[in-house]
Amino acid sequence: MANYVPAVRSGNLLYLSGQGPRFGANQFKTGVVGDGVTLEEAYQHARLVGIQLLAAAKGFLDGDLSRVVRVVKLLGLVNSAPGFGKQPQVINGCSDLLVEVFGENGRHARSAIGAHLPNNITVEIEAIFEVK
């Protein structure tokens, strides 16, 4: 879609590019959260993005997620209707997954904000992992 790479390592930090909720080769979950897309649906979309972020990290780390020391930070963007203020609950879909996978090392700093997203995708999340 654009001129970027899915992951960049700088020192012991792995920066993962923003991902949208993909369910096919070029198919994404789309719509506006709070106007046609429910909180529960968007939570599942954020969880799907978490799986994609893990896959991107695993690919970059030669298939070895045990090299992830901890999840440092997430930035979650939610395609929100005016007046919708539950962006943190949506992004919990990704955060909850990362804690399930990494335990306490999956707890992270985070921002969750409303935004107009490209191609009307419901959520986009980027991540920073500490790796060894």
C-alpha cells in the first residue's frame, strides 16, 4: 500500500509498522466503530491485529518469538464515530492477547485514540517490542 517495511530493529527494540485487521490477502474489516461496528466486533478486530503483529515479529525474528523480552508500547487507532469514547476498550483486544502470550512481559505502555483510518479499516495498531 505504501513505501515502508513491516519491521525495523534498532538496538534491542523492534518497531512494528501499523497493521489493520486483515482476514484475507487484501481483505480488511472495515467500518466505523460506534456507527455500524460494535465495540465487541472492534475488540475482536484489535485481537486479530495483535495476531498479525505477533506474526510480523516472528517473521522478523527468524520464527523465534522467545526472543521477545517484553512488549514496550502500543499505539492503537480506532476508526470512531463522533461521540464514541471507548477506544481503550477496543484496543484491549490486542493488549489482552499480548498479556495472554507473554504474561507480565506483555504488559505495556499504550495510547488509544480515535482517527479517520485509510480504506475505512476499523482499527490500526503499531507496536514496539524489546528483543534479544
